[in-house]
Amino acid sequence: MTRAAILPATAQRAVRDDFPGLTPGWHYLDSAATAQKPQAVIDAIARGYGADYATVHRGVYQRSADMTIAYEAARRRVAGFIGAAHPDEVAFVRGATEGINLVAQSWAAEHLRAGDRILLSQLEHHSNIVPWQMVAAKAGAAIDVAPLTADHRIDLDAMAAMITPQHKLVALAHVSNVTGAVLDARRAADIAHGVGAKLLLDGCQAVPRIAVDVQALGCDFYVLSAHKLYGPTGIGALWARADLLAAMPPWQGGGAMIDRVSFAGTSYAPPPGRFEAGTPHIVGAVGFAAAIDYVESIGLARIHRIETELVGETRAALARVNSLRLFGPADAAGIVSFAIDGVHPHDIATILDESGVAIRAGHHCAQPLMDALGVGATARASFGAYSDASDVAALIDGINRVTRIFG
């Protein structure tokens, strides 16, 4: 019997029981920062470091060959999960941050010239801002910033009006880590391609919540991190169109990414190997694949439905709190950010923690967005596959306590 066939309430209890980190009486609402890990992923990692452990791509002994098979099977698993045309379009990286930096230092550094432009948005994570600032400064390129709509989405009408043939790259969050706003990625791709620009999507918050098909989205680069998808930290993936990867030089040198090395010169391995210098995060890849297996056993459609319902319940309850300001659209994907007049978000989070509720408070690595919202920080509750109505109830009880304490 699949999980989807179980009665909803029973199924949600079963999912919650899969996560040993969700101890009784503790309500984890910080999944946008990092997701809790199901036992299936923990077990896969333990086996990977235990009875199955060996290096990959080098050994001729059987266990090394078996681990190589598992490592490359993980690549195929990631590729299939995001709709890639071929596994060789997927390079393993330490996370989405490294994936963005790889594109900046390999593709953008090769293609940007003085006078060229990059287009970002006001709601981007620092990881989708700083690498572009670094490469733009070296190339003499400029950065433009698309504004937001009244409900804190990327304003694609404004983006369409401001983009020019001088823009070589557009880099946007598929789902905002602060507002939960879901980008119309297909339209963003059409706008970018209309002037000959490439589109990179930061999919960190999207892949745990909605089905992703990179070919249907029409993007050119897509990055994701395993730890937000119930997998291990320290590993993620960069997907890029095969023709783009083939033309990109490596950005790190070392073992495994070479074809032939001599002191007269070096030739490089074809993608994705040329982007994976050194011994890879072998067990991380195995855990990554196990996380995808787990998510697909539940179904992204079901996860999205659960999170959508919880977001709706949370926003409705918080909207009744005096002096509380909600950010983001009503149909946000799994994330609710808010602020209470006269109460610092860190105080909100501290009081909630005393009640066994874990949320995030701060600028969420999105300081330009905080400036656009007119606040220094927000409190953020974010849901996962394991979240349920008890988490919402505990959050609202805690917020009521905050308002009583601060009057």
C-alpha cells in the first residue's frame, strides 16, 4: 500500500513518525532553513558510511564498483526528479550556493563583457546576489533589480519592461525563501530569452514543495540543495543545458575532473566530471537519492496540498492578531513571514521557543528584501511534509503569548 492510499490523518501521523528529530511536544517550523531527516535517509547514510563504504570512479575492487554504481544512480535519480534530459546535465556541488558560484565563475566569467548587464530581483537570497556582484565587478558589467508586486512577488511586467539586449543573464528565485511566492518561471524564461539572455533559477525552496520540470520551465540553469529536500547537508546539484555545460570551462582543478595531465598542459573530462574536482561527497549523493525516494513515496502533490492548507490556516489566524503584518501572497508555498509592531522578531522566536515552537527570525539572508519591505527582520514559520494542524495551533498559542507579554 502506498502512503497516498492511507487515510489522510493516519498518513500524516505516519509521515511525522518517520522523522526521529520531531520529538514529542516540539513543533518544528523552520523547514525553509533546513528540513528534518526521515529515518530512511539516516539509514541510507549510515549504510553508506558503514558496510557499503568505498571510493568511487577509481577502484577496480567490487565494493568500489558498487559504490560507483550507487553514486551515478544518485545522479540519475536527481536528473529524473527535476526532468533533466540526461543525467550528464547534472553536476553534484556542495549546495545551491556553490552551484550559483560555479555558473558565475565558469559561464558568466567567460561571457560577460564591459557594458553587459545582469537582472536580479528584490527578493533574492544573498547567494543569488553576491556571486553576480563579484563577477560583474571583474567584467565591468552592471546589475539591475526587478521590483516586487504589492503582494511581494517578482513583478514580471516590470521585468519585461526593463530588460534589454544588454542583459546576458537573469537569475531569480523559483520560490522565495521569505515570502513563499512562486515565480511564473515559464514567463520569466520567455522574457529572458526574448532578448537572448540566459535564465538561472534558484530552486532551493521549490523542489521540496512543487514538482519541477526544468525542460518545461524553459530555464538554462537550475540549482538545488539536498538538505532542504530532507536529505543531507553538504551536497546539491546544478542542472544546465548540455550545450552550455559542454562549453563551460572547469572552475576548480584537481583529481577526477581531468582527461590527461602533463606539465605541458592538461585536458579536461567532459561534463559533469569536469565540475567535480576531488573526491566527491559520495555518501551525500546516496543520501540525496534516498531523500528523493522518500519524497516521491509521499508525493509532491500531497506535500504541496498539506503545506498550502497549513499556510492558509496560519495566515487566517495571524491576520486576526492586532498589529501583526503579514508578508507575501496568500498562495505562498509553505512559508509565512510576519512582523508584530513593537516586538523584535528575535523576541518572538525566543518566546515561541519557550513554548516548544521553532521558527526562524532575522533577515533570512535577504537584506535587500527586508529593505523593500521596510523592516529590519521578520519572523518566519515554514512547513514540511511532516507538518500538521498541531504545529499551527502551537504557533498561534505562542503568538498570543507574545502579544500578552508585550501588551
